[in-house]
Amino acid sequence: MNNPLIDNKKTAKCDECGSNFYKKSSKMAALCPECSHILYGYEPCKHDMLNGKCTMCYWDGSVSEYIKKKISQMFVIKIRYIGTRQFFCKFNFAG
Ligand SMILES: [Zn+2]
Ligand SMILES: [Zn+2]
């Protein structure tokens, strides 16, 4: 009855992106590892996608509009940061 292997495979539906995920794979009961990482900074899953599902957390690649926005904001900040670094590098080594 209380088989931990079966328990590991119990899935829940993510409140944010709507994907199913293994309950044990996420720190949050209502969010998949992907969303809990982006929204709350929890350890991300190193997704291993097979046939459109992650073999480790069962996430199916769904991304909500809100998460998309968050990711693009993070991306812009990263680009700005890298851009500034390159600028300083050029500035320092140009002559
Ligand atoms: Zn999610
Ligand atoms: Zn995963």
C-alpha cells in the first residue's frame, strides 16, 4: 500500500503553467520545479526531456504567459550585464 516507488510517481498539476509534475520532484505542492524555480528561486530541475516530458519531474515544457514575461525580463537583465562587461573589456584593453 505504502510503496515509496509508486509514491514517487504521484503527479500533481502545476497552478502556474498547467503541466503535470511529480510531486516529489518539486519543493512546492502546487507548482512544478520549473515554475517554483522561476517564481521562488527553488532548485531547478535539470530537465531530461523524453517524448516531450521530463523523465525526472514530468514537466511537459509548458510555460505560462507570466513566466514567459519573467524569463524575458531576466534575459534582458543578463544581456545588459554582459553588454556592460564587454564594454568595459573593450575600454580596458583597447589601448
Ligand atoms: Zn509549472
Ligand atoms: Zn524536469
